[in-house]
Amino acid sequence: MATFRILLLLSATFSCCAETVLYTSFQGSTYELTPWYGQDVAVLTQPPNLDPTTMNKILSAFDSAWNVYHNLTGQVPISYPPTTLNGKDTIAHVPDGATCGAGCSYLGYTGTEIANTYFNYLYSNANKYGLFDQVQFYEFGRNFWFYQNQLGIVDPFVTGFAIANRFVSMEQGGIPGAPFYNNGMSFADFEAASTSVLLNAYLSDPRLNWKNTLAVGQGVPGQEFGGAADLAGAFYYKIYSDHGFSDYQSFFRILSTLPTANTGAAAIQNFEIAALGATGEDYSFLFRDQSTVPEPFSILLSVIGLASIGLVTKVRTGHSSKS
């Protein structure tokens, strides 16, 4: 967990509809914020006079995405007391420059901060158009990261999880996306550029493989969203787009049972085994390397063992369209 320390203390003053909390940020600054409570999250905002209807839309979208991540992983972030309020995960609205980017979150733990510019963009789009900026849906992918042992030695897989599942959580949660803040690109075009367009560009270049991209932190030249983490995200998203949410869910359930990877090759093997067990499809073509999946007899034993602990696994040929 990050070395930053944060502290939430309930304000000594309470009155009807005017509750505030004192929040000490990841960087140590203290703010008096107004809490808004959803089912699983509490959003802490700077302005006290925001429109309740708009805030309820935002809370509903955040709770929906939280539930998608929960269903996908079968886990919830570890509850870190300084980043929970009344048992809910806190999402704090802080000034620009007061956190580690547009948003900032603990890996595998509760707690997120959103910078002022991006919170205002989220609020404005929700208020005027019923559309939602992507930042928090990405940040949930940091909170729900539980696969450090299996994949984390190849660092782009860590951020790639958030990149891919921002889109998955919004689609599965029925959350319409706002245009991408940085360049005004429509959400649909932003999603395509980050997933299918990027993956096609990678697969179209025979010089590229995981060893000269993911393993060394290099992406795909000439792509607007072409960094190494974007490429890792496109690999995750490929499973989802090919096979739908249920098999994608099985991929992560299987992945969580696999051994710690101490080398990049072992991490790739974990990815391939989980993908094969969940979908019946060999995804070694993504890595442009000889398949690291064990021999068929070992695969069968693995599938039998995984099925015996209640995981949904498949051995089949071909693939289905996204459901």
C-alpha cells in the first residue's frame, strides 16, 4: 500500500443536512468536505450546494460500477479505516495538484481522490446530459486489483486492469460515458481507440510481441492510446469482447488461484492458462510467443481441480460473441 497516510475525522458539528467531515488527503492537506452516501461509496465534495438529484445520479453510477467489479472479481477492496466513512469507500474531491493525477487510489484497498477539474467535468456532464466521465470507473480498477502475485511482475498488467475494466464496468452497469476530457473524443471512439483499434495495430505489426512491449514498458507506435498499459488493457478486453462477461468473470476467478509468477514468462503463462480455462480458447497469439500453456493432460487436471472448488471453467473450441 502507498506510504501516504490519510485521516478522516467526523466534524464535531452536526446539523440537519449540513454534516461535514474533516479529510486529510493523500498528500497531508486537510479539507472540510460534504459527504454524500451511496450504497457502497461515500463521495466527499468541496461545494456544499450541489444539486442532490445530480449527486444521486453520480452515486448510483458509482455503486453500479462497484457492483460490476465485485461480481467480476468475487472480492471487495480491503477496508482501510482512514478511507472509509460509515462503512463506505470514500471518494474525495480535492484541489487540482493535490493528488497523484486526475484521480488517485490505493491498490487493493478502499480510498480514491479525484482532482477538482475532473470532478467538475463529471458533475457538469451528469447534470446537463446524464453522461459520466471515466476517471472514477478507472480508479475502481485500482481498488479492485487483486492479482499482483499472478501478473504484477509484468507491470503494465496492473494499470491495464483499470484501463480495460473502466469500459467493462460502465457497459455492464449501464453507465453512458461522457466525451474524453483530454481531447473531446466521443466515449465510443475513446473506447475503440483504447481496445480494438489498438489491438489490431499491435497484431498487424509482426515486429511486436510481449517481450518488446509489455516486458519493457513500450507500447504500440502511432496509436493515440498506445502505451504498454493500454496494450495490456486491450489484451484483457479482448477476452471480454470475444466471450462476454461470464467467461471474463471466470478468467479472473481462475487467475486468482494460480501460483505466484516470479518471471515475466510465468505471468504470461498464468494469463494464458486462465484464459484457456475460462473460454476454451488459446490466447497465446496475443503474446507472439510459443504458448506457455502446459500439455493437454495437465490442462485437463487443472480444469478438473478448478471445477472441484466451484469455478466455472470450459474446454471447447472456437468462441462466442459478447453477450
